[in-house]
Amino acid sequence: MTSPGRGLRLGRVTRLSAVDPESLPRTHRHAHGVKGWGDLLEVSAQTGRNREGRMVSAEIVGQYAQALDNVLDVVWAGGGKPESVIRLTVYVADARQYRLGEKDVAATWKHRFGHHRPALTVLEVAGLLDDDALVAIEAVALV
């Protein structure tokens, strides 16, 4: 069931709709599901490394911000924009550290996505392939 009036607008055409069944609790930053049409763009996991390959921060929030920027750089290069993202999977090395930074994580999210609510999963993992990485973010976009 799609919530009425929750279409995500891209230009003048609604291409994405949040799917939030009334049987599930309302979420603030993400949708329970997203449906739409367009070309599918899969974004590989991005970490907090900048263009030069340097880790931007030893803190999870700084790495989260850079990882989101890297994801959005791929989305832009693929012909999309933040509102094109339908799903994000966030892998964190330390869920407690992520939760402690929740206020800054939320501000980082809002700065990049505004009120756009793609499907979102956050998972704590035993480790990431990049030893300096505290977070890695994958995405799917319809462009």
C-alpha cells in the first residue's frame, strides 16, 4: 500500500513513491519501501575516502558524510540526483558509535537528502575491507 501524497518528485513527473503500510510504524528519514521506474543504477559501497584516496576523518560522522558525498557523486555521474536514490545500505563497524553520533548523522543526512526518504538499512559488521573505514554505504538509484 502506498501512502497517498507521498510521491517523490523528480522534475514534473513523479517517478518514485514511498511504500509505507499503515501496519508498520512511521519512519522519519526513510521509507519502508520505494517503487518507481527508470534505469537502475547500483552504487558500490563507498567509504570516507576522498578523491585523493585519503580517509577524511577518524570519526564515524565525518566518514559518513564523505561516503554519502561519494555515493551522490556516482548518482550525479549516472544522470540522477539525491531524490533518485531508492535504497541505501549503511555498514558500520561500531553500531554504538553510530548511535552516539545520531544527531550529527541526521543533520548530515538532511543536508544531502532533505526530506527525501529512500529505503534504508543500517547494519553493524565485524569489519570492513578498508581497515581505516568505520562506515561504507551502498546505494540503488533510478535515473
